[in-house]
Amino acid sequence: MGGEGDLLKGNGNTGQPGGQDSGASQPKGRSRRKIGAQYESKVRALLLDWGYSVHRTQMSIVHRGGFIFSNSNDIFNAIDIVALKPGERTHWIQVTGDTGMKRKLDKLAPVKWNFQHSWVEIWKATGGGRFVIMLYDGRELKRVGELVRNRLMLDAALQFDVPFYFQAGVQGADSQGGQDG
């Protein structure tokens, strides 16, 4: 587990030569932007199904000198999705297919998060419709589980609090949200 543990601590070691690689493999003809948008749409749809109010950032298109550029409109330069449900902490979510977790940590670190009222999460697409879900605690990423075929699976023996939708997933409720405990 040396490589994965190092990855979650944010040193960028992906097990690839050189430490970091350029991101998730992508099929020919599909841009990272389009693939990322598909991942974000999937996470947004799941959260809506679980009863959350969801805001997803959108790219803006800029025309300059006959060229077209797309600008990211991430919240705090790091967050793709914000999800709210009464009685729960706010979920601040970065969705990625990238394997360079150090870059993600570097974007999250400057923000003054209020962890009493917020979950700061990274949902990392791993292929086949799977996402590894990690929480940011102000220092490092901690893996809490994964989403497989729209079902949440909590990692065993966690020693910290997790978002309620994991507790509901562990109890067997298919894709159900609820009150934060």
C-alpha cells in the first residue's frame, strides 16, 4: 500500500515513473474537459437522486482573436460541485479523473474550510463507472470508500466521521441520503 498511502498524503506518487502522470487515460477523440464534464454530470445526478440540492460549476467560453478558449469557473479554484441537504453539512466536491492528487491538495489547501459545517471531498473516477471517494481534513486526503454501480461501499475500520450517505449505503439503502449524525 506504500504507493496509495503516499498518494493520499499528497506527495504525487502514483506508482508511475517520475511520480505524477498526466491523468486518467482517455479514449481517442475525447478531451479531458469533456470527460471531466461527464464525471461531474454523473456525480451531480447521483446527488440529486439522493435528495440533495446541487450546484455544478460550468465552463465559460471565451472568444479571443478568432480563437475559442474555455475558462474554468471552479469555486475557490478547486470545487466542481456543492451539495446541500437540510440538517447536513455542506458537501464541497472536486470531481476528477486525474491521478495527480498533489495538484488537487494544492488547490484545496489555501481555502479556509469550516470543517464543522462542511465536507470537503474528492471523487476520483477510476474507470468502469467507479469513483474512489476521499475526504480532505485540512492536511491530507483520507479514503472513505468508493462508488461502484451507483452503490456506496464504505472502507472498513475507519477511525473518523464520514458523510451520512456512506452510512446509508453501508446499511444497505440503495443510494439513499439522510440526516447527518
